Amino acid sequence: TRGDVVREVTMLARTLVVMVFALGSAANSAAGEDNHESSHPLPVANYQFDAPPEDKAELGRLLMFDKVLSGNRNISCGTCHHSLTGTGDGLSLPVGEGGTGLGVTRLASHSRDSISERVPRNAPPVWNLGDASFHSLFHDGRVTTKTDEGADVYPSGCKTPAGFDLPDNLDNILACQAMFPVTSATEMAGQYPENAVAIAADAGNLPLVWELLAQRLREIPEYVALFRNAFPSEIMRPEDITFAHAANAIAAFESLAWRADNSPFDRYIRGDKDALSKRAEKGMMLFYKGVRKRTACADCHSGIYQTDQSYHAIAMPQIGPGRGSNGPGRSGGHEDFGRQQVTGNSNDILKFRTPSLRNVALTAPYGHSGAYNSLRAVVEHHVNPLRSLYEYNDYRQAILPTHPVLDAENYTAMDNPEIVDFIALHNELPPMGYSDTDVDLIMDFLHALTDPGSVDLRSDIDVVNGVPSGLPLDD
């Protein structure tokens, strides 16, 4: 029939797209074998941590898990960045404000109206972000301290979506980042007009959001005492407490509790050459050196934390509603152009920040949209991105709790051949040349990036008497 012919021609066209790009990538790789050297030296153990005061970190620990910082007092920062879920939440896309439960058991509440949408990007892990070498955060880098991106113009030293509204007394980039989840309707603020915080967030009045939350903290005597202890030279009265102080405390907790620099890899680069198994050591060399002068993992996952903190388009499948981007001639807002939404530069379409790989075995799912639930699967995606993209038809690779309203948005992008082709067109990662045996060895190395001290973090949430607000912890 005419319909069958159209479908066959369409599938043939898509197959040709894959072949053209695969052959082009292979040709580029082969052409560069004589002039491209992917070999990278092993990193030097130059950690840049400052130990925060214990009083400040303890205050931050309580704030991290206290739902008083959300508009409806029903979700905490720790709900999506929890000690029991690898400082993420274990889901491809978080169920933010309006959900119930924790980790992979977290579901949308029974009411169909309790949650308007999922958080559109995977909750990134927070390991080692207290190291001063980190200069850009979020998947799209919309919070940065890089001077060449104009961060030095702002009194805070951080370039963020808040511009000059961001307070100037923030300690570091981690504190700058902590200012924003509370301003998101989907994450913590709630939906307009459920509460005063949600109304302020909907109006884009971020300073009012922060002031309303600071007012809540000023009304809790236990928090007032804790803030005075943590900031003795800045806070004398309840009125002195600002949300920036809360962000600084949360950053202090994250920096202290979620430092992970004692993995076998760390011990190896510090001089203990017996710290890695032979297989992990071989995997490390493949990771940093590549094979046959072709692309190496460390071309992007470079340095001591395995990230260049730059942005790359690697044909990662798009799961969930995205952040409202649309390719040419399409509508619906189910795509995510990543870095381009920050810079406005068309050259940045579909580029996302290279994540650190520390404790990567603990932080599934993977990708900006959590498209891959297995570490092996996302490594294999990197080895041949276009093949992986076009073969991504087993949606069980993603971990998304069901919801009666939102399920229709889960795979809108990947069910649209035009969008899949668009993702392929912008891919900049050629086939990497690693064999299955190479991948086996690289997997051994990736597991050697796990700090044993990060495996059991139950003490982070050992709050015998609850949190100062009296609100319940996540169940």
C-alpha cells in the first residue's frame, strides 16, 4: 500500500542518515590519526578543598533535609540530592514538588493535579563540588564563576539567571547554585497560586522568594541559635538571617560531607601504585590514552575529576518533556537544547556539560535526561553515539515512576523521527574505537573511582530529634 511504501522509504532515509554520519565520523577519525593525539597525561593530585567550620556544616545538614525551604513545606533539597541515593535521587527525571516518597519509590501524589510536570533534567550528583576547581554548575552551566563568561561583573562573583539580584555574600559557586532550586515551581516553590513563595516565583521575583524563606527561618528559635553559632560575626538578631546565609550553610555541608577523594584512583595518583587492580589500571590507560590515536574518554572527561567542565553534543537520547526547546519547523516544547538556552548561540544546540565521573557507579541513571539506567549502557553510547541513539527503543532503560497525566510526555522526542535525526545531525562525538574488551577494562576503572567512604552515608540523616521546623523527613 501507499502507506507501507512511505514507511519503508522513511526507514531507508533514516538508515542512510546513520550511515552517512557514521562513515563521516569514521573518516574524520581516520584522517586525524596522523595529526591527532588523544593521549592525556594522568592527573596530578592537586585537590583544592577548604574545610568549612563544623557549626556551619551542621546547620547546612539540617537545612538540606528540612522541607521548610519549599513553598508548600513538602520537599527538601535532599529529596532530590539525598545521601541514600548517591547525592541524586535514583530517577531519570525527578518528581519534584507535589511528589511523595524518596528515591526510586518516589511517586506523584494521588491527586492528578498535585504535580504539573517532572523536573526536566536529571538531578546531578554533588560529589566534590566543594573543590575550588569547579567553576560551572547545572547541566547547561547557567551558574558559573568564569571571568571570561562575565562572572566578574557581578558582585557575587557568580553569573546566574538572577543577574544582579543575586546577593553578594555567597561563599562559593556551590552556594550560588543553592539559591535556585527554591525558586523553581517544579522543584521546590510550588505552583501558582498555592503559596506566597510560588506566587513570587511565578512573577520572577527571586529576591522576594529568598526573603519569604528567610522569614520562615527567623521565626524558628532553634534555627536562630544555629545561625548565630554558624555566622557569629554576621548574625546578631533574627532579622540578620538571609537566605544567602542558608545557601552558604548548605554549601558547607555538601562540601564537607560529600567530598570523595579517597578512591583507589586517588590513592594511585597519590603514589600508591598497588591501589588499582591490574584490570583497572589497564582501563585507566585506555580512558586517558585512547586506542590507535583515536578519541579518548579523557578528551572530555579530563583531569582529576574526569571533566573538562565544557559542553558537548554527543547524541544523548531525550527523555521527558525537556526544557521547552523546539527544532526548526516543530512545536510542542519537548526538546532540550542545553547550553544554547544559556548562550543563545546556535553552535551550542544540544550541548551539555561534561559531568564528573567520581563515584559514577553510585549515581545512575546517566545523561542530562537520565536516559540510561546502566553505567555499561551509557559507556557503550559514548563508544558509538549514533548507533546507540537510533537503537534507543527500549524505554525500560529509563527510570520514571508512572503518573496518570505526565506519562504521555516521557518519550515524545524519541518517538519523533525528525527530532531523533536532529539530535544525530548535531552530534560531535565520532565512534571511539574501543572494543568490547576495552569497555570491560574501562568499566573496571570507572568502578575504581568510587570512594569507599561514600558508600554508607546514613549518618548524614541521623537527626534524632528531627529538623528544627518540626516537619517530617522524607519517608
